[in-house]
Amino acid sequence: MRTERFQVRNFINGEFIEPNSGRYLDNVEPATGKPYSQVADSDAQDVELAVAAAEKAFRDWSKKTAAERSTFLLRIAELIERDREKFARAESIDSGKPVSLARSMDIPRAVANFRFFATAILHTESEAHITDDVAFNYTLRQPRGIAGLISPWNLPLYLLSWKIAPAIAVGNTAIAKPSELTPMTAFLLCEICQEAGLPAGVLNVVHGTGPNVGAPITAHPKITTISFTGGTVTGKKVAEACAPLFKKVSLELGGKNPNIVFADADLEAAIDGSVRSSFANQGQVCLCGSRVFVEKPIYKQFVDRFLNKASQLKQGDPLDEQTEQGAIVSKTQLDKVKFYVDLAQKEGGKIALGGSAPQAPNERCHEGYFFQPTVITGLSVSCRTNREEIFGPVVTITPFDSEEEVINHANDVEYGLSSSVWTQNLSRAHRVAERIHTGTVWVNCWLVRDLRVPFGGMKQSGVGREGGEEALRFFTEPKNICIAK
Ligand code: TXE
């Protein structure tokens, strides 16, 4: 018997519409491995419609006062908060993450993103530069037009709203493309935007694949600003498409983040923090610390306690309130994780924990994409497992002898997104933090996020910064006005 599945349609010019092709892709629930809804399989024609809507809306939206725009964003935040339970459940079903995590992290953060930028635009300052007796200059920061916002599947609403909120807060209009694997909360957000009375065309969401929708967005000459979060390989394609059109581009890409534990660390805190940073969201957070380095005197003790703690993580149905480890987002991603666990063994690694799929937590999840939290020891620092982004619940632990040595290990990868350093020695903390090549260094903590701080990566982890003032600047064009005295 064929059941009609819910269809996630595009949101263009304030209305939910069918994709031009009339086609839909199956949207699979990772916990069951079965399609539970469908998502519009859009193409360049749909992007074209969205551009027309965004272009038209820009005329009025960009002229609204900051206070007017702020009111809309605050209303959106309030409505997401009202529906937080619905959003959390939808995010969990769509992505496989534990519902408790969606409820405590993803959805509150989406609310905070809208509130933060709604109020940030009310407190901006403009620069003035006085040129002796000759002239004075002041800087206008004006909206740039249409922003293309492309986001991944690991933190669907969290990351998409982190782009939408600043883009429209400063007066741009936006065309967003969520990951085709996790479109549901973007759809719910569009319903909220309708209810909040956001003018038609200010936010348009075009669903579909990277090549069919993402690529036309990056190639469209009228979409002059591109903010992308995703894999490094895709990031290169985005950069290539944008370069000849001189688009303003922000790329937040992958990571292979070091997590360094010195012998003088508060061991309890370091273990708690490291287990969380290794396995949060099944290791599918670009900020996860996938390479743990432990100073030799405490290596054995650390590994024993880490394994003990990690083995207690409750793996289960993402919709079960007690679950701490849910499902991997897709079969492709699960296969990638398996590939790297095999590779690690070929490279001489020892599986100290996990290494395979667990027993299905219940009948419903029989064909779901689950993998055990996995710990690998005994690998060389330079092997592929320790260099390439796995993006799953797999972490390596490696001993080190000296500060100098571990700084070299930390920096000896192509990525440079984030790092953690665990030590009670303040001077060492400053010294090491200064020398690590990552956009964020956490000392004695992980994933503490202040929305005002610059956020982004070095090297292959990206270009540009998001967050606070950086985001407001990214989504505006500075113009100097020089007036003779
Ligand atoms: O991401 P993609 P994928 C890493 C992780 C993962 C790998 C691949 O290692 O295994 O990337 O994951 C859209 N032009 N991260 O393939 O493809 C795509 O539709 C424009 C790290 O799922 O980078 C989606 O909306 N857009 C990461 C978005 O790009 C294109 C989060 C990201 O998908 C496009 C996710 C194109 N040519 C994966 N092709 C992080 N750092 O947060 C695809 N897209």
C-alpha cells in the first residue's frame, strides 16, 4: 500500500510552491532508514523565481528602519520559542540527533540567533575619520542585496538561522538552501515567517540538491553575497563559482580539531569535556575534537577513564528522552565512518571501544544508521585517520611528551577550525593558545559559544568569520563618504 508522504515545498515570495520540475526527493529518517517525507527537487528555474522575489522585496525591506526589521526578527524568535517542542522533534526525526539535544541546543540557539541580530542592529556605531583641516569622512554600511545562504545537515536550523538572521537584519533579502538531507525545520521556519508577517520575498527557501540548487545560487550574478557552511570539497566548488563574479563569500568548512590534555589538567573536567567534544551529535559537529592528545604521565589513566565514560553513553532511538547518542545522518555518512574505522585498523590502530554498529535499540530502528562511539589508539600522528575529517563518532587518542611536540601535532593538518587545551597552568594556556593555528581555542572548556565573538576557520577550514560584528560587516557594504571642510 502506498501512503501519501508529506511534501516539503519551496517558500518563494511568501508562498509555499511546487518545484518547477514537479519532482520530489525522498527524505529519509536516519533512525529508521526509511523515507518519511519528501523534499522538493528544485532546479535553476526555482532559483530564478526566488531571485525575482528577493529582488522585488529588497526595495522595501532595505528601506525599513532597523527598529522595524528588528520587530519582525523578534517576532520570529518568539514564535520558534512557542513551537520549540515541535521544532525539536522535527529536527530529531530529520537528522537522527537525540531529541534532548535538539531541545537543549539546536532550537534554543535558533531562537537566540534571531534575538541576537534583532537587537544587535539597534546598537551599531558608524566610524568617522577626520582628515586634518581638509575633510571629514563617515562610513555607511549598506545592505548588499540578495544573500545566498547554503547550510549543511548536522545542525540544520541552528546554522541556517545563524545566516538568515544577520543577512535580513541588516536589510538584505535572502535565498536559503538547507541540506536536502534535513529540510524540515527550514520548512517550519517558513511557516513561522508567514505567521510573523515577514514581507513576501524577504526570505525565500529553495530545497534540493547541491548541484541543482546550490550551484545555481553560487553562479547567479544577482546573488552577490554567499555564506556557505559544509564540507571542504564543496567549499572549493563554491569558491570557484563565486570568484569570477567577485562575490563576497564566507566559507565555514571542515575540521580535524585537536584536543590537548596536559598532565596538570583537572582530569575530571578534561575527561567530561573530551567525551562530549568527541561524541556530541554522534561526532557530527564541525567543532568536535576528533584528535585527542594526552601528555604521557597521565595517558593510561586518561584512556581508562575516557573509555569508561564513553562506554556509558546511552545509544538509542533519537526520540527516546534518555538517548545520548542517536543515529548518523545518512547511509552515505555511515559508510564513510565505517570506511575510516577499517582504514584506522589497516594503519595499525587498535579499536579500544566500539568499532561497529550496535544492536538496534528497538523494532522501529531496526534499519537505522547507528554506529557505536569509537575510540582508536596506537596510530601515528601523520596517518590518514588522523588527518582527514571523518565527521562521525570516531576519535583517536595519542600520547605526547612535550608542549613543543603537541603544538606541532596540533598544527600538522590541513584544517584549522577549533581546538581545546586542558591545563591548570595559566601561562602554558596562553602560550599554547597563541601558537595553535585554529580560529577558536577553548581552554578548559568546549563549545562555549558567545554570539558576539568572531567564529570561523583557518587554512582548509574556511575563509571569513561569522558572529556578532563580523556577520553585520559581512552582510553589508562599507561606503566612505568624504565631505570637504
Ligand atoms: O556536505 P556538503 P555533505 C563534511 C563532512 C562530510 C562531508 C560531506 O566531512 O562527510 O562534509 O558532507 C550543498 N554548490 N561536512 O556532502 O556537500 C549541499 O546541498 C553549492 C562538514 O553532506 O558540503 C548542502 O546544502 N552548494 C560540515 C551543503 O552544500 C552545494 C557539515 C553542504 O553539503 C554544492 C557538513 C555545490 N556544488 C558536512 N554541493 C561542517 N563543517 O559543518 C553541495 N552543496
